Amino acid sequence: MQRSTLTFILGATLLATAAPVLAQRDSPPTVGPAGAPKSAKTQVLEVGAKVLQGAAPMRGFDIYLVGFHPMKDAPELQMEAHHYCHQRNEDFAQCVLFDGNTADANMNGVEYIISEKAFALLPEAERKFWHPHNGEILSGQLVAPGIPEAAEKSLMKSKMNSYGKTWHTWNTGHEGHTGEALPLGDAKLAWSFNRDGEALPGLEQKRDRKLGTDTAAKRRDRADLRVLAQPQSGVDDLKGKFARPTTPIPGVADVKAAGK
């Protein structure tokens, strides 16, 4: 979805519905980077740079999404992920990831999002890095806070059958674990939840309380999107790797299990 398309959807929705737009709620980070406070010199340099330098590459990162990421090699290490995305064209988006949505949030990764059509062009060896999105959408876990519900649903509909490639470069805190003060070690490949029960107990509810979202209600509202769902690669990659029983999400199927 191009930026102009999203703008049109948002504008049309605001005109067509009487529902108020809810203010986005804060979700602050739990850790901060090690280091001394900014000096007066640094602050002056920042002001000068803001006036004299451009920030063209950062323009357009105006699609805000919040979901959850388990690490593929350690699925019980899970985190709430705040995505700020720029839709470059209909088949490709690029996102900067943070551990919150306030001014002091830490940038802790990147995600690239591609369409089903683009995924089909990837070589087989590359596909193991790309997680499927249907489970996140149909479960109600992936949300776009602060925009009208109809606009959010249109956005989610446009992401059905898409895939993401996510690398977390800084462990700023997994659920139940304290984060590190600096980005250390290798980047970690993140995955998606594709079965009910994979998320740690309370993870969704904690996010909903902070942001004022309702995962269960969004799941019910998106039930009609199941007809769009195609079997996806990677759905069963983490099956059986969690410490809890898990069950299928209606409409979510692995391409291998589907025999395609």
C-alpha cells in the first residue's frame, strides 16, 4: 500500500464514519542506554542539525504498527514490538523497530515486509528468514493504534498473505527478562505467532491495557478476512517449540501441511 493509498483510506474513513479517533496511548521503554547525559554542546549541535540538515530518508515512516515477536531460535524469548513503517510500493515496506512509542524509546531492530507476490520470487534458501503474517492479523495481535477501526481493518486486509523479515539488534528486554544497556552480540532473527497459546500468558493483555486496544474484539472483527488467507510458508516452523499447549488459529495454515 503506497503512502497516498493509506492517506486516502484514512481520509475516506474519517469522512464516512462518525466514530471519534482515539488518542494514541504511551508505551514507554523499560531500559535506557548506558552513558552520560547529553552535554550542552551536543544539544546545540542537534538544534543546528535540525535547522540546516534534511532528514529525507526518514520521511514517510508514518505507519505505526504494534505486534509481538518471538525469537526464532529461542521462541520463549518474546517482546512487544513497535513498528514505524514506510510503504515504498505495493509489494515492499521497510520498518524501524522500537521498544516503545515515546521520545525515549530504543531502536532495537528492523523489519522488511513483502507481499505474497514478492515472496514467491524468493529462492528457497532465502524463505527460512521470512515469517508469515496471517496469524498475527487474524488473531488480532497486530494492531495500528490511534486510527479509526475501519481504516485499521483496511490496512490489515492489505497485509493478508504478506511476510516479514525481522532482525532484532538490541535486547532491550524480553517479557519477564531485563534488557541490556547496550546492543551486544549477534542480531536475532524474530518470528511470528501462528497458533493460539504461543504467546506468553498475559502478553496480549498487558499490551491492551497500555495502549487501550482489544485483541479479542479485533479478532472477531477480522473473522471475515479468513476467506482471503492462503496457506503460508513458515506457519509450522515453531510448532511444538513452546512450553504450553497450542491450537490452530482458524484460517491459518502452513503451505506444506496444505500440500501446496
